Amino acid sequence: MMRRRAHAIAALACLLAAGCASFDGLRPKSARTDAATLAAGQSLSEASQSAAAWPAADWWRRFGDPQLDALIDEALAGNPGLGAARARIDKAAALAASYGAALAPQATAGATLTRQRYSANGIFPPPVAGSWHTQTDLAASFSYELDLWGRNRAAYDAALGQARAAEIDAYTARLLLAAGVARAYAQLARSFEQRELAQTALKQRQALFDLTRQRVAAGLDSDIELKQAEGSIPAARARVAQLDEEIALGRNLLAALAGKGPDRGLAIARPQLLEQPVALPSVLPADLLGRRPDVVAQRWRVEAARRDIDAAKGQFYPNLNLNALVGAQSIRYARLLSAQSENPAFGPALRLPLFDGGRLRANLAAKDADYDLAVEQYNQTLIDALREVVDQLASLKSVGAQRLEVEHALAAARDAHALATERYRAGIASYLQVLAAETPLLEQEFLRAGLRARELELSITLIRALGGGFEDARAAGAS
């Protein structure tokens, strides 16, 4: 007896050794980039000499325009893209719950009713043989998998990581939408300002045309000057019409971003944005990991991929289930609930892989590749995040320098235009000199309006690049 038991134990040990297939030589190849190794301090210091706090979650309110606040609130409440992001969150959460179910005991209950005639020449003797009977089965089964190697727990943790990434992706979608509304609003402000300049130019040309007509009537000018003055008016009107089109398109865009119809755009008045310069926070790039939602989401995906590897490795080991069944079976209704109809069963079930043709190794290799992909995507996201911040700061610095030069040029152009106009009124200059002085003045005024709008757009993009006020209290869980 002792020898048989020893042989049985030895045979079981051999089966276990055979079942635990080796995953030697299979491991991920990529490693996450350390943010400290991405030299950005000098670039950041060259682009910005000041420091400030991170953007607030409602960063758009800093521009002091209630209409912009209302448009972004509407967009965050009604844009279809955010509805799709919520659906992805729900799907990821449901998938995580399905993986979590494997960690809990399972129970099922069932009942069957079968009407059957038993053969007279079969295995059952009379009176069952050759007669009809109704077989009734009642059963309740229970099972519980002992997650000895942590496979189910790892799969559940991986699904939770993906669900958390989906939640952060939804914040990213909200941030992109809010930034898109704010940029479109800044462009609309530029169009309104440029239209005002164009209307002012049109009024000036109309006034000069009236003056020229009076001078022609007085014999001070010829019809040539009158035609020149008259010909400048249609170009000014065309510019006003072009800007009216830009304003209409900008309103339509804002209405669509808000998830509303075109009529909503008609109610949008001229923007009244405050110019609020954005300064760089004092700690970069390390804090960027916890402030950029796309970086944090990708970090959760890396962690999920790592847990997927753990789950794949767990499939190489045996799995042990505890099973139990309580039920009753009878071919007569009256005896179904009698003690003799009971048929309970219980016991453990051991399953282990023996020969799978390399399926488990292939699955683990695929999970390793998924991890490498997630890591490289994380590294690229981090590099892109730092580049985006530096790019916006460099552009803001350039726009600031351009605005100073434009202000100087604009002051000179105004003086030149005023002088040419006065000389024309005094009859000592031609109308061509007035037009020649007006052209650079309009160019500089339009350029200043464009630079002001671009500075606002760059500030908005920088706020988005800095995470737009994102705070993730659970970010440390993925580090």
C-alpha cells in the first residue's frame, strides 16, 4: 500500500512537471523612458522666465468672458464625442467586472423534465421496460477556482487598468473639446476685430471720396483723382464681406462644437476676451507625468499590459477548482423529494496543460509584444508632451517680440497716414499719396489683430499642453 501511494505521488509530480510548461526566454524588450533623462530645462528657461501654478480645471474662466464660459459648458454637456467617450468607459468597466467575476464562487441551479419510453429490450427490467415515464432532475451546482498563481487576479487588474485609462481618455476628450471651443472663439474675436478695422477703412475711403468729389467740383482735382477714390471703395466693401463670411463660419463652428444647431451660432455676440498671459509652472518635466491626462492614461495601459503578462504566465501552471452539486433525480414525481432520490457530489478538479503545440508560449509572446507597444507609445507620448510645451512657449516668445515691432510700425504708419491725409486736404498732396500711406496702416492693424488672436490661441494650446487642470489622485497606482 505504501509503495502504491509513493508511485501515485511520483506520477502526480511528473504530471505537474510536464504540465508547467517553461516560458524561459520570453520577456518584454522595451523600457519606460525616465522623464528626468529628457533634457528640457534649458529650452524651458529660454522660452519663459517666469513661473506660475498649473492651470485650473476651469481654466477658460480666466479670460473673463461669460459667453465663452457658457459655450464651453454647453459643449461639455451636449457634444456627441463626449457621449461616445462615456460609452467607452461603461464598456471598459463592464469588461473589468466580467474578469472580476472569476475571483468569486459560482453557483447555478437548474431543473429538467423529460418524458421518455424505455425500451422493452433495454437495460431496465419490467415494469420500467416497455413503459413511459417522466424523469425529473433538480440540481444546484457550486464551483470555486483557487487562484493559486494569481492568474485571475492579474487579468482583473489588467482590465481595471484599461478601465481607468478609458476614464482618463474621457477627460482628454473634454480637454480637447474645451480647448477647441476656446480657440474657435479666439478666431471669432479676431474676425470681429478685423471687420471693425475694415469698416473703419471703408468709412475713411467713403469720406475721402466725398472730399475728392467736392474738390473736383471746385476745380482743385481732376476726374482721375475721383476715379481713384471711387475705385478704392469696392475693395474695402469686399474685405468687409469676406470678414462677414468668416464670422458666420466661426459662429457655425462654435454651435456645432456646443452640440447645437446653426441657430445657436446666430446668438453669439462679439467676444470680449481678456488678454491673460500664461506663465510656465516651476516644476517640469517630472510633474508633467501627473498633469497630462494622455501621459497618465498611457501609463495605466503600460501597467495593464504588465498585468496581462502575469495572467499569461499563470496559464502555464495547474488550476484547481472545488466543485459541489446538490440535487435529486427520479422517474416518478412522488419520489423526487425522497431521501433515496438525492444525488449529491463534491470534490476538487485539477487541470494542467500537457501538450498545447506552443499555444501558451505564443500567447505570452503576444502579451510581451503588447507590453512593448504600450511602453513605446508611452515614451512617444511623453516626448510629444514635452515638445508641445516647449513649442508653445517658443511661439509665445516670438509672438511677443513680433507684437512689439508691429506696435512701432503701426505708430509710424498712423503718423504717415495722418500726415498724407492732412496734406491732401490742404491741396499739397495727391490722392495716390493717401492710398500709399493707407496700405501699410491697414496691413499693420490687421497684423496686430492677428497676432493678438494667435497669442490667445497659443495660450490656450499651452494650457492644454500642461494638462488643463487634470488631477489624478490614483496616478501613483500606475507608477
